[in-house]
Amino acid sequence: MMRLRRASAIVSLIAMLSQLTSVATAFAEDKWVLWRHYVSVYSPQIDDSQMWRAQPGTKTRKQCESEVKDYQKFDPGRGYRIEYRCYPDTVDPRGPKGK
């Protein structure tokens, strides 16, 4: 009888942890940042890590991708081009920060 209770408690704990993990994953997947990557047409030797700018405001992935399409429509030509990318808020495309 004691083994049955212990097994039941373990199964309940596993189920609870599984639910918490799925909720945390869903929450994390819902935070995205729109990044602008400025690519020089004339000077490809520029330090690429300095050419990334985050668009203020965290969004869902769907909102971010929609904004990318909107920005691409109205992007004028110039001596550089802008690439728009959506990344989870945990990703920094500039790479690791030096000390």
C-alpha cells in the first residue's frame, strides 16, 4: 500500500513538472525581438557586431514576423541595406560580449 502511494506521488510530481515546463516553454517562445542588421554596400570590412540594432519592444513571434514584412515594404535604397530578423529575446545576434 505504501509503494502504491509513493508511486502515485511520483507520477503526480512528474505530471506537475511537465506542465510547468510546457508553460515556461510557451511563455519563453512568446517573447521575440525584431533586430535590424545594417549591411554596408560599400564597406564590407565594418565590424558586423556593431551593425545590429534591436527594435524596442518585445513581441510574439507572429507580431515580429508581421513587422518584418511591413518594414521590408517601405525600406528605401541607400548605401547600405537593412535586413530584418526576428529572434527570441534570449538571442543576441551581435555575439558574446567581451570583458
